Amino acid sequence: MDQRRAPVLEALADYQRQDRYGFSPPGHRRGRGADESVLDALGADLFRADVLARGGLDDWEARGEFLTDAEQLMADAVGASSAFFSTCGSSLSVRAAMMAVAGGADGGLLLPRDSHKSVVGGLIFSGIRPRWIVPRWDAERHLCHPPSPERVAGAWEENPDAAGALVVSPSPYGTCADLAAIAEICHDRGKPLIVDEAWGAHLPFHEDLPTWAMDAGADVCVVSVHKMGAGFEQGSVYHIQGDLIDRERLTACADLLMTTSPSVPIYAALDGWRRQMVHHGHELLDGALELAGDVRGRIDEISDIEVLEHALLGTQASHDLDRLQVLIDVSGTGTSGYQARDWLREQRCLDVGLADHRRILVTMSFADDAGTADRLLDALHGWRDAATSFQRPADIRLPSPQELQLETVQLPRDAFFGPTEMVAASRAAGRIAAEQLTPYPPGVPAVVPGERLDAAVIEYLRSGLAAGMALPDAADPSLEQIRVVS
């Protein structure tokens, strides 16, 4: 296909050249009605680009096929059979894939217990029965790795009637599963593999990055272009290949969940980013990987901190690593990742990708350069000097891997939508959770609706909250009470 084209962008430019005007949504009329303070913050051009997708950019029957052409170009660029754009984020896209594969199936879906909260949301919406794959835990560092092929094969042996499997790779830390081996295990059983590859939109465009899910044999993968690409927030694409996915069913499931008012600016950014990566992606990622390598080395020279790399790889750890994700262990300083996060934000106006009790994550992009790298290093040196005067961080009660693996008693949907009550956290152990409790980021629920709570996990979350952990989905933000099944 002619990868010089960007059909949505071209249609939007044509719309603006023709000076079209709609007596239809959006009501701001290309910014004419927007408040001046809003225009000052967002820019008039964003409002000029915010037009109806159908009945605006294209006609009501979409005969211009701008979006269809852009999706076909995306699939061609990355070697998928087909691709579909979403302006509702990968949360919607992964839920649509789950429902298309396992919705209505009695055998449930294999998925790792360290899946993102969007996956748990899919379980709640659909009523799919989770067949958990136990992650590989690093108890010393208190983090988990993507499931090994052996763990996936074992889960199939225990649940041969499952409709398919879902794997998250890369993880929010940049660690990756052996997708090729896992895909082969699934396909030997005639079952599809879904890959939640939200952090991997850039992977098809450079050979020194971890293997792209489509190249590894996945049947459907979901990517968030805003995470490691150059799209707007909420820009997502799901890619499909092979004959194990019912594409009409997938499209129907997505249609049930998606908005009827998609964002043309998000579509246009997806379209333009694909063209950019086809023509310049390898060069841009060359530079990003070289810069990230330099940044890793310079950070590692700061006293008492460790840039994690070799510890994340190996037979008992992860298969591969995206080295644009720079995971920094600060525990040797006697301070916490939460304290580092807050100091960098408050004192140097820098935000990190995530923080926990002992780490911060710096996500490098092809948009970074020597100037942004120097700003980061200068801030980290400033933080390290300041950390000598930090108060001792609050203690967090860290559960063992066994304590973290809660027993699933009910379907997540039944627990979430059934009769519930709020109980004091001190009396919640032994009760069945009716809400997600999710340290965010990275957004992996410590508690899923339908699981039996234990005292160790409750204390972990309560002590973590006191130390700086964010729990945005708790019914009681103070976690004095927890929502449980009546």
C-alpha cells in the first residue's frame, strides 16, 4: 500500500480548506463558541480539528472510507491482517477482544493474575470466568514477571475447556513474555491468544526492541499508541491475524462498547503516527535506544540506586525487556519510590511513569533528546542530595506471593453487581470483595471482585496508602471500610 498517505489527516485538511460548517455537533462550532481561557489553554487548532467523523469529515454512509483506508494502512505497516482504531483507549479494545473470544463460553478465559484493571473490567462486564495463570513472583524485589510458557501450558492442562488465553506483554515495567512459545502452546489446542500489548505500539518498528505480538503469532493484540507512540491519550488500535478470531463478532463487541461520537483528532493522530513510523521510525528509535542506554548508565552512577536490567531477565524472570523503560530501584537510599516521585514533581516539575515502595519508572520516548535527558539527570542528582534529609518512609506490610494469591470464590460480575455492604477494614478478612482495589500506576488490582480477602493484603493496601500509594478505585478512599458481598 502507499504508505505516504494519511487518509484521515488528508480528509481533515480538505475539510478545513473547504471551510465546512455544521449545524450539528460539536456545539463549539470549531472553537467559535469556546471560552477564551479554554482556547488559551487548548489552542484554537484543536477545536478546528474536532469535527464529526460521520456527517462531517465523511458523509453519513462513510463513502469516503477515510477511516477504513487508514486502518488498512496501519495493518499493512505492521504486518497484521487487519486493524481497527478506537478512541476509547485500550481498556475498551481489550474488553472487546475478551468478549469476542470468551463471551458466553462456559470454560472461561486464561489470563495472568497481574492483568491490568481494564481486563478485570472486562470480566465484570461480560461475566467471563477467570482462569488465573499464577505469575512468576520475585519475592525479594516484590514484583512479578509475565507468565512463562510452562505456566501457560499448565493452565491449559487444568482448564482445557477455556476459550482462549490472554497475556499482558510488555508489562508496565517493560518486561516481556515469550509470546512465540505461548502462541504455539495455544494454537496446538486450536485456541486463540490475545495479547494486551498496550505498552508495545512501537515494537514493530525496530529489530532491537522485543518481539511484536503479531510477529510472535498472536491472534489479536491491543496497543495504546499514546503510551510509547505519538498519539493522543485514548488512541488505541487492535490488530488481528489468522482464522481463530471471529472478526465480525469482534467488530460487534467493539461496537457495543465504543462511543458513537469518536474523536477525529485521535483518529488523525493515529493515522499520522503510523506514517511517521513507516518513514522515520527506525531512525527515531535508533536514537531513542542509544539515548536510553546512555541515560541508564548515567543514572546507575548515582550512589545507592540501581537501574534494573539483568535482574529482570532469565529463566525465572522475563523473556525480554524494552530498555526504553528505565526502572530505578531507590531502596538503597533508605527512602521510597513514593518520596522520590513526590520530590521530583514538587521540586523539579518532573513526573515519572510509576512509583512504588522501592522504585520509580522513567519512560523514555523517541521524542526525548539530550536536553530532556540532562534535565532528568540533573533532577535525579538533586533528589539524591535531598534524600539524605528525608524522613524514614512509612513501613509497608509486604505480603508473600502466597498471601497475594487470593482465592476466587465468585465470578467478578456476580460479586460486583450483587448485594453488597461496607464493612470496617479490620473486619473484612474472610469476606468476599465486591470492588477492585488497585495500586495505580501500574493499575494491577491487588483485589478483584469475587476474591476472598485476607488480612495480609488488607494491611498491605492500608499501609501502602499511608506511605503514598494511590488507590483511585476504592469505594472509601481512606480504606477505613471495604465494599464486600452481603
